[in-house]
Amino acid sequence: MELRIAGTVNDSIVDGPGIRFTIFVQGCPHDCKGCHNPQTHDFNGGIIISTEVLLEKIKGNPLLDGVTFSGGEPFCQAQALASLGKEIKKLGLNIVTYTGYTFEKLFESRDQNNWDELLKVTDILIDGPFILEQKDWEIKFRGSSNQRYIDCQESIKQGRAVETDP
């Protein structure tokens, strides 16, 4: 499968717990004022890369604790990320997915656009749009205080957002 990405970071310590391989997908419908990654908004920007190439890069770093899907909006490329996520899970790595959608929106619409498949491989979901007026430098792994750090698998089981500590 292929993904349209803005880029990757091999050894991130700011995109979730531990050392992470971060994939910044290209394309975002949210247009959040003050976005940290505005270059990822254009759905026609970035580069096309195969998920197999990304998987080989991930396998090439033995120090990784996990992989982060950021953006852009990962749920706009849910099918390809879910497929890649299944292979990442086989490596014993965890997955953090950032989204401008809320868990509630994703869960209620999970049968559309392969959103359910991406939720199923996500360990931690960091949800909600970035709100510049709620920007907070003190919270881990989030840009604004409205964004939640969610145990995605427990949330799926309970049918509601279950927040956890980073």
C-alpha cells in the first residue's frame, strides 16, 4: 500500500512515550489556527511512499518503543495506516495516533473510511483539534489542554473515551 506523507522522524521523544518513529501524513481537513504542522494540510503535497519502505525503516531502528502516526490527519489515510499498523504490532511496538477528530466522532463513524481498522491498531489516541487559545506547554505530548490522551483499546471496549496518564 502507499501513503502520502510529509516526512518522518527516526528518533522522536516528543510524539509519545519512549523513543518513537513518527510518520507525518500529508493532508488535513481541520485547518486549526496555530497548527504546529501547517505544511501537512495540502492533500496534494508531500511524497508518496510505500508502507513496505516505512516498515523497513522502522525495523532498522532497534531502539524504538513505538510508532506515532501524526499529521496532517491520519484518519484521512486510515486504511493504509491500519495495514501498516498491523505489521508494526507484529514487531511488538505500540502505536500512538494523533487526530483532530474526537474519539466520540471516530467511534460513532467507525464503520466509514476504515476508521475502525485504524482505531483497532492504536494503543494511545491523542484526540481533538489544536486550539491556540488553549495552548499549554506543561502537558505531555499534546499541544492544547482540550486534547486528551486516551487508552484506545479500553475505550473501544467501553464505547466511551477512557483517558489515561502519559
